[in-house]
Amino acid sequence: MGRYEELQVYKIAFELACSIHEHSKSFPKFEQYSLTDQLRRSSRSICANVVEGYRKRIYPKHFISKLSDADGENTETILWLDFAKHFGYLDEN
């Protein structure tokens, strides 16, 4: 296998985190240390866990654990996006 940057899952997760960062700039200032921060951190953590898992791929249990962590962060990101949509900070797109 090549570099982690070549992984499709990494590319998608990285683009998601960058998009979330850009869109969350328009959130209200009072959300800066709550919703905005949580959303940015969880979306970036997806990428981080994929990369960590990739580096540890020779250890199957560790690899699976990191991918499971990435999936958990992805689910958390979806929850924060649901809150942002509910409060009108994001539209359905």
C-alpha cells in the first residue's frame, strides 16, 4: 500500500473536515466554544483515526480499533451536523 493520502476514505474525511470548517465560520459567536468547536474536532478526528489506523495496519486488532474510533467520530459529527441544521445554521445541502 502507498501513502495514507491516497486512501479514498482519507480523502473524503479530509474534504468533509475542511468543508465543515468553512461552513462553521458562519455559526453564531456564542456557539464558538460549544457546537462549532465540537463539530470541528470530531470531523478532524475522523481523519486522525484513519491515519493512525493506517500506520498500525500491521497489527490487525489495533487497526480495527482505530477504524472503529473513526466510525465513532463520524457518528458524532453527524450528530453535531443535525444540531446545526436544527438551529438553522446549515441547510439540508
